Amino acid sequence: MQYRIGELAKKCNVNKETIRYYERMGIIPEPFRTDSGYRVYSEHIVDRLNFIKRMQGLGFTLNEIDKLLGVVDQDEAKCRDIYDFTVKKLKDIQRKIQDLKKIEQMLINLKERCPENKEIYECPIIETLLEK
């Protein structure tokens, strides 16, 4: 099946400008154009756009997705490159989890400083954050 840009955008739930941007970035290939200049996309691009959206939903940046797709598009050394990419991304995620745990503990500590009476003028949380 083939799609014009508006049909593709609707099918993949993205903006037409997003598709054009991905083309400029090289994340999706330049489409075939009709004699009148209309872009025509294949079902393969639908799958690719859905993959990009899924990866973004998992927290991958467009640059990371571009690198990952570059590896997927290659025929040689895919497994090693994907493994290296995965290890790097895993370390990044683990670092973010540790940072979030620190923030969580800080917020728990701040919350515990709050008295039962929430109507008081002075706020222990603000005072704690303003301490030097």
C-alpha cells in the first residue's frame, strides 16, 4: 500500500511537518515523488515511523533513534553494534534512576519536616531549601 504525506501522517498519528523533518534528518528516506511532486510512502515507512514513536515513548532521543536505525539499516555487525548501544543506554538509564532515587529521598526528607498544622505562615520546606 502507498500513502501520500497527509495519509501517512494520519495513519501514524504524527504531523506532516514531523515527517518532513525526519526526512531532512535522514531518519526516514526521501520518498518517491509523483510527476506532479507529491510524496508517496510505502508501508515500510509506516513501520519505521511507528518504531520511532515507540522508541521516543521509551525515552530515546531522536539522535539515539537515528544511531539505532543506522545500525538496523546495516547488514554487517548488527549484533555487536546493537549490544554496544544497549549497554550504553542501560548505563544512562541506571544513572538516571540513581538520580531520581536521590531526589525522591530529598523530597521525603523535606516532607517529614512539615508540621501537622499546614496553616502556619512559615514553611519548613521553603526555609530548608533557602538554607546555605
